Amino acid sequence: MDKIVVKKRHTIKRSEGSRVQKALAEEIGAAEELFRTKNLEVVETNSPFTLYLIDKRPLLMEIDDQVFPTVRGAVERPFEERRITVDSGAVPYVMNGADIMRPGVVKVSPDVKKDAPCVIAEERHGKPLAIGISLYDAADLLAMEKGKVVKMLHRVGDDIWNLEL
């Protein structure tokens, strides 16, 4: 991914904020309450994501009409929904931006859906490392023995994580 360049930044209307909150609730359910705010700002960038600022921090992102927390959002406001846990051997690969392969997965929450965003967390402390798009539903993913199961979108240490506004 190229260096992220901020094109525009502005507070969004209440109706647009409601749409974002509703889309977030569809993804993470009741945990959406953690991300409620009166002042939701949108940041238009050259990345494929639309970023939303809560308290001037990029805590939400939207891609293909799906709103989901960024890694910073998942770290600062922890929630358990849509989580795939990887073993410690997979962590260095995740941190380098690699897609998630089935042998590294140790646990999958039952609400993981195909073609939907999910949080990739490490096994020991449960800390979020990345956000990806699951290529399988939870049951299908657990039934697999090998192969790619999550396409990486955003991780700790990338341009979105390091974005300063």
C-alpha cells in the first residue's frame, strides 16, 4: 500500500453518523455501543478505505459498505465479536502483512462470516494484531486443514495504524 495521503477531513451529519453506527452494529452487534460518539469525523484518503475518527483517532474504517473497527479501534475499545486467534508462530508473519493460513489458526468465534471483516488476535494475550476479510464461515474454516483463510487488510504498524491527524 502506498503512503496514505489525507485528502479531506470533516464532521459528518447526524444521519450519516446513524448509518455508520447501524452498519457497525450489523458487523459487531451490541459492541457497537463502544464506538458511539456525538462527533464522528470522516477522513477521505487515497487508500481503499474510508476512515472515521472518534476523538480525533482513526477507530473505524469502511470498505465495500462494511464498517468495522481499525486495529487501533479494536485495541482501544476491545470487543470479542468476529475474532480469529492465531498461534505465536504466526505472529511474525501477520506483523509483516501476510495473509492468515489455516495451520496458524487456533480459535475462531462462531460469528465469523465469509467475505466479512474480522479481527486477528494473538493467542497468549488476546491482543488484536490485524483486520482481515475472512474467506470462509467459522464452521468451514475450522473444518479445513490447510490453505489461506483470511485476506489481510490492515495491521499494527502499517500506514493506517501510524496515521497522525
